[in-house]
Amino acid sequence: MRHDGPVAWFTRKKSRTPREQKLDFLRRYAMGEGDLDVLEGPVDGAADVPRWWRNLHAQPPAQRVQAALAPWRATVARQLSNTIAYLGAFASDVEVLRLGQRYYLLYTINNRQGGTEYYAGGNPRVPVFAAEGSIQPRWHEVPVVLRAFYEQVHDGFFHFPSRALGLEALEDVSCLNLLEAHYPLQLDVDSTYNFFSNMMGSYVVIDLSDSAEDKAALWWQADPPEYGINFWDVVDEWIVIGFEPQ
């Protein structure tokens, strides 16, 4: 039997492209919500998304970032100034992510520590409210600028793997009366809703019965609440902290 050369007994493993590596990582955190993909082409014409999302793929990454930040600047330029500045400096791309039947914007952030963090902004055209304790019946009572963010920018903006460390998706915003209080309270739990989670059981909350535009409280997991805080100041600071995990 003739042999023209040695026969390899192994097959070299094909290296994964950066895109495949990113998808592999993100799919670990799909949480059973359906198939996940980051679109390389236009959004399905039947999907109800902001019009400018549809051809985002056709723009270079830096231009996509600026396009994504335009609604932020038009809505919460003063309230989330640090967050916007950080995204402008360290977001390397913004793409449309499809998870099951839902669409998000996926923000790739290359932070100052040399790490990469993925944040998702929900589709403001198709809000999904909580199944229990939903804020939907009282949506008109939500402070104006906060309501505008959800309606014009994103249905929540959060660290994708944890679904926390940012403004909660509306399906995770629920009445505080679902939680057990261990201390005397200076707020009405039947009118109070969580809008930010630190992933450790603590929240930034707003009492809609006394909802001055910036007035909020910190609901700690193991300590008494802290009242009279400025909602936007805390949220802006904590989002940026989340971009650079310790």
C-alpha cells in the first residue's frame, strides 16, 4: 500500500472569530428567553423598533455609538451626564441584539480597566411590564424625565449578564409591597417602585405618592432605607461604577 505522506491523526481545532466568541459569551446569559443573535443585517421589517435601529448595521461602529447616544442627549443630558460621557468615550460599538422575539441595543464597553462589558438597552416601542405588582396602572405618575427615558430611549438599560446595575427593565419594576420590610418606613410601600438594582438586593426606589422629580430612597437589603436622595445623581454614579467592576 502506497502512502504519499504521513496521515494526521488529529484535526486542528478551528479558532473562534471575535464575533463567535462574543456570541458564545452572550448566549450563556440568554436565561431561557430564546435564541440570541447580534444582527449583521437589517431588523425584520415586521418588528416594531425605533426607525433608526433598522439600518444601524450599515454604519461604522463609531457612528453607531453616536447615533445611539443622540436620544440620551436629547432626553437625559443633564440627569445622566456622567453615564453619557463614559459611553461616548469607552463604548466601542452599539448593535441590535435579538433575544427570542425581543430586540435590544447591545453596547460594547471597553472600560478603563481593560475589560469588556456588555450592556443592553430595551426597545422603547414595546415595553413589557411586570406580571405582578406592575407599575403600568400608575405609569402617568412617574416623574416626567424618567418616563421620557423609558418611552424615548430604552425600556431599561442594564448590564446584560446580570440584568442589573442600571435602570431596570419595566418587567422588573414592581411595587415594593412585594418585599418584606424589616424597619419602620417613611414611604408608602403601596406606591413605591424599584428603578435600579445593584444586583445584591438593594434598590433605588421612588414613592409615587411623593414623587418630586429627583426625590428617591435607597432600599438596602439589610439596613434601614435612606430617604431624600437625588434619584438621578445616585443612578448616574452607580451606572458608571458598574462599568468598572472591581
